[in-house]
Amino acid sequence: MHTGYHALVGAAAHIPVNPPKPIISFSPVVLPAPGRPVDLQLRVTVPLTGDALPIILLSHGHGRSNSLSSLEGYAPLAEFWAAHGFAVLQPTHLSSAFLGLKGRKGQEMFWQDRTADMVRILDNLDTVEMSMPELKGRLDRARVAVAGHSLGGWTTAMLLGASNTDPRNGSTWYKLETRIKAGVILAGTGNGGADISDFGKTLVPFYGPNFSKMARPALVVYGDEDQSPFDDPCGWDAGETLDESPERLATVQRMTWAYLKSQFYEGDTAWAEACHALGRDGSEEKTFVEEAREESGRGLPLGCLGLG
């Protein structure tokens, strides 16, 4: 990564962040995974200095790239978050094109294994630390977040408490992970049922989400004219993006960082300051932030960042 920020970051530069630190990245960290087709591999990206690092588990999308939908992708997010104080752990899920595997019926895209991957990482943080001498003793295991893009956004939602009922047989999957305290859903998969296209039903026949039981705070980031699950958080100059914008990317980087920082530290003002800056930045990009309340009555805060 560079010192400073892209020349085209534009008005996103007004969104405040703490000073970046040099980072180190290590891969692969290999976690033995009996019963899984292959062992679980992940990349770890952390600031060079600092202790009690809060953790972000980063779940890649399904994607069409040969490598970006794996531990090799999402450098724009992983490097930024690490430079500003987080430890970012990125697995390669079984659906990655890098592995070339095909899920059986009912396990298309290995969608259930995605949550299992994240649980396995949390169960093996000692191994993760031991594999990287510069990391030993530096993880704050009480502050864990999950973030994901596209199908990774659905992985994130499930870990935060969303359930899935397969419309083909009525079976329900519910795997809330209580060690995870907050999440970020980037261009998530949205509703199923009547709201999903015929093509979508063919692509993800298992998909029947219920978000009403999400039990942890989440920031949902989306485009108001988003017709594609692909965009530039996947990688620098990625072919997937239809309208690459360094300014929009920088907005996502900074707003997601601020949200998670304020979720982890009581009294922290990063999120409030970021929302204030976003509302007055003069950017030509249409942006808005909504504070929603989850309908079950628990008063669960849901942040919504709309980009257009």
C-alpha cells in the first residue's frame, strides 16, 4: 500500500480517520480441517505495531474472477482496515474459483460451509497467532466483527443471526455466532421469494433468507442503482466493476472503518463524525446514512449507507 491516498479520492478525504500505520500481510495460514475437501487457508493482514487489535473476519464473494474471490482479493479493504488498527483475517471459501470445487445439491456454492469457515477461524486463533510471530498475543478476542461482499454479505448476515429456509424442502439453517459483535454487509444478497429473479432462483436455489432474527448490529452498504453484485472492493482495477470510482471506494473504506470502531469502543465518536462529514462533503456522489430499527422490537441498530 502507499502512504497517503489516491489523487482521485475527492470529497471522501473529508471523512476523518486516524493516521495509517505500516502493515504486514502473511499467507497462507493453514488450519487443518478434517472432513472439509481441503484445509482452510487464510491471509492475515495487521498493522506493524499496536496491541489488543480488534478482529475483522472478511468473507469474499462468489465472483467470476480466478483469484479475487479468495484470500488473494479485497486488498482495498483489508489493507485500509489493517492500516487503521484492525487485524483482518481472510479465508478462501470452498466456492472460490481458485479451488475449482462444486457443491452438492443442497450445498450449492458451499453456502453453509462459509459460516463454518469463520467459526473454525475463531476456534483456532491460537494457531493463527502462532503461525505469524509478529502477531503473537496481539489479538483482542473480545472484539470480533465480520464483513462480507455479495455472497460474503450473506455469510455475514447468517453469522449475525439471519436464517435461511430452503424453498425446495423447507429445511432451516440458523447459525448465530455469539463471539461476533458487529458486522458490515457490502452489496448483500437481499430478499428471496418473490423479490428474486428467475435467473437468481436458478443460481441460488437454496436461498430463502429471514433477517428478522439478526442479533448483532450491522452496517448495510449498497448502491441505489446496483444491478450487479460486483464492484471495486474486490481488488485494485478489478475487471468486475462497471464504474470504478476511487472516491466511492474511499467512502466505503472510511465509513466501514468508522462504524466498526464505534461499535467496539463505548463512547467512540468515529461513526458520528463520519456521518456528519458525509452529509456535508459536497461530493457529487449521492450518499445517505439511515439509522434503522430492527422490527422485532429489540431496538437493534442497523446502519444503512446508500451510495449512488
